[in-house]
Amino acid sequence: MVMADTRIVEVKNLTKRFEEHVVLDNVSLVVERAENLVVFGRSGQGKSVLLKCIIGLMAPDHGDIFIKGTNVLKLSIAKLNEIRKNIGFLFQGSALYDSMTVRENLTFPLKRHFPEMPQKEIDDKVKHTLELVSLEDAIDKMPSELSGGMKKRIGLARSIIPEPELMLYDEPTTGLDPITTKEISELILNLQKKLNMTSIAVTHDLMCAEIIADRAIFLKDAKVAYEGNIKELTDSKDPFLKNFFGHELIKA
Amino acid sequence: MKLPHLKFGRRLSISDQIYNFFATMTGLTIFNWEFIKQAFLPPYEIGEVKKHMDELGVKTFGIVSITGFIIGLVLAMQSQPVMQRFGAGDFLPGMVALTVVRELGPVITALIFAGRVSSGIGAELGSMRVTEQIDAMEVSAVNPFKYLVVTRVLATTLILPVLTIYVIIIAILGGYLAIVISEPMSWQYYLSSVLNSVEFGDFIPGVAKTFVFGYIVGLVGAYKGYTTEGGTEGVGRASTTSVVLSSLLILIFDTVLVKITLWLWPTLG
């Protein structure tokens, strides 16, 4: 089945349960090219599970996931890997390879995706990507020598170095101070503009969402309960949304 | 590859423990089959295999040196009075060499290797699993099983026989030291007694079975690490159960392999 060209991701009637606990119940969503979609929801509401189903780390119990018109759930692992080469994923804990330096972390996907790429080009790409995240000096450091914010930046650099069309962010600012949160969020936005990426970001950080989101959905009771832009969600009269965003608004 | 889940908890019933035993054996068999399938498919991460062999060799060199030397030393020290009592003192170098070559060298080296390496692989892959590094590899379109498991299992399989040969040599040196402390014996006499006693047929089965032991150490460590669940507690569990299971399997397979060896080469009996 071929989707319209502007649809990068289309999730249809996705259901995922862990034993008796249903975490995603008939969830459907569409993400257009160069759009930043933010997925809100309380902890344990299936936000990360949704991302892991899209990238193929978890198999849903029911439903379909199309990426650029291809149903990824029906692909062999080899064909899925071809699609994955065009997707970046930023993990909540950054998931840097801790036995490798920052340089090796960044060259790892490049060397495997583009075995013919000359070393000079790889080196230039690593340098340029580290400049984008303002961490050129960390190139020979080990992940254990980096702070939480630096790890997020390097994780981001590793995800974007193959210049993917689609980025998936799992809690990109969780555990960071407000200043670093703002910096990372602006960095995500700038990268999206510069590289014309499409993205889905899972978060409960309103500041991050306000900076990066073109559109947002809210997962509640395993379903998409609300959808709109950030202003519509934060200004909503719905008691649940008022309660959820209230804490952030008081701070603002 | 779908592997059975184990049951965890502070107090497991006997039925849960029996279930876990069979689930582990089933999981290990599936994991083993996956290894066989993937080891022969490209890309071949030869650089990674060499890197792991280097690391494992360096990591275990000290401990196997000491162990090997002590095995030979103690074996000769304990056997010397008994053999002299029966007037068989001249056979001591040959007895030390045969015992070390046929059984003690391969098995003790494999058990030390299991303690040092299987736990290390279990902990390393386990912590990669719980910190999502294995998932990160998978989403970046790299086959983590091939990159992390196949390379390590090949490395342990290839390095253990090398370490075993080294341990056998060190143990024979240790045996010589034990003998010369109590009675004068020239190195040339000791060496010629050793070489006259040990035949090629003694050496080959002894060293050949260490390929199997090395495979067990790598496979069990990788299986326990790769399937780790339950955060840091799970990493600890992966590390300790790797040692227990790989040591147990080494001893079971040793029994089977000795029986097969005696069946194939009846003259060794």
C-alpha cells in the first residue's frame, strides 16, 4: 500500500499489551514530512513503547506501522535495517557505547552504513557533527567522563551523523537542568531546520515541547486522548490537561 | 530469536526453579543455534575477534600462569613420596606430564577461564542490555548478536586452547621445581622423561576438548548477558550464573569427551 508522499510515519490501530496490561489501545497517528510531533503522557502510558514499536524494537500485538509508505511490521530484518539506516533514535539514557570514545561512538554507525566512505570524510563528518552539538573538545573522551547533558548531546550527534530523515527522541531532556533542557531543545529544533528532519519526541517536559513541537498528542489510558498544538493543549479547559500542565504553567 | 523468560524473585518455589533450569537449557540451545546460523554469514567481524582474543589473553595470562605453576608443583610434591614408596620415583616426571596434559591442564584452565571470562562477558553484555546499548546498536541497523556475541564466542573458543598449551608447559616446569627441591635431577633427564611419556595421542584430545570448553565459556557468558533483565540486580545475576553454569557444563562435557576419546583411541586407556 503506498501512502501520500508527505506522510513519513503512519501508525494505524496499534495495540500493545504486556500480559493483561494494555499500554497502547488502537492508537493511530500520522506525521508529515519535516513535522515535529510531540507525544505527551504520564509515566507508564506507553509513550516509549510507541517509539520502540515504530523502530522495530518491540512487536505490537495488532495494527500497522508505515514508514514512507512501507509497512515495517511485514519486513524481514534485512529490509527493516535498510529503513533503520534512515532513522535516528535518541535514547532516554543516551545509550552511548561505554567501551568506545566519543569519536568511536560517532564513527560506529558511519563505518557500518557506508563502508566505502573514505576515512578523511568520516573524520570531517565527526568533527562537523560535534560542532553542531558544541562538543568538539570531547572527541577523545570516554562516555564515563561526560556529564548528563553532554551525554545527551553526544547521543544526539551519534543519531544524526548518518543524516536520517526521521528522528525519534525518547525523553530527550529528562533529568537535565532547565538551562540544559532549553539548550538541547533548541539544538533539536535547529537540527530539524538545518537537516529538514521529521521527528517524533516523547516527553513530559513542557519547555522542550514548546520549543520543538509543531503538533502534539496526549496519550491517556492507552489511547490518543487529545491532539492539537501546544497552545491548544495548555489552554484547554479539560480538567485532566489543566492538572497535567498546571505545574509547568505555575513555574512559567 | 525468541527465548524463554525466567522467573525471578527472592523466594522461588521448587517448581519455579525446575522451570528456570529447563528454560535456561532451552534458551541456551536456541542461542547456540542462532550462533551457528550467524557465525557463517557475512559481515565477518575479524578485527573484533582479534581484539577480544588480545583482551582475553592479557586478562587471564597472570592468573593461569600462577595456577599452572601451582598445579605442577603440588601434583609433583604430593605424588613424590607415594611413588618413591612403591619404587616408581623414576616415573614421576611422566606421571606429572600425563596428568597435566590429559586432564588437569585443560580442565583447570577452563574453570579458571570460566571464572574470569564468562562472568566478565555476562556482566559486560548485561550492563549493555540494561543501559539500552544493545538496543542502540540494533536501531542503528547493526546486528548486535553478530557484533557482540559471535565475536566473543569465537574469541573464547580460539584463545582457550592457546592458554591451555601455555598452562601445560608452566605446570611441567612447576613439577620440575618440586622434584629438584627434594632430590637432584637434571633438567635434561626430566625433559626427556616427560617427552618419552607423553605421546601425540595424549596431547591432541586434551587440547582439542578445550575448544569445546572455550565455546561453552563464551556462549554461556554471552547468553546470560544478552538476556539480562531487571537492572543492576540482573547484571549481577548474569555475572554469577554465567560462572556457575559454564563451570558445570565444562565438567559435564569433560566427562562425555573423555568417554568419546577413550572410545576413539582405546590405547589411551
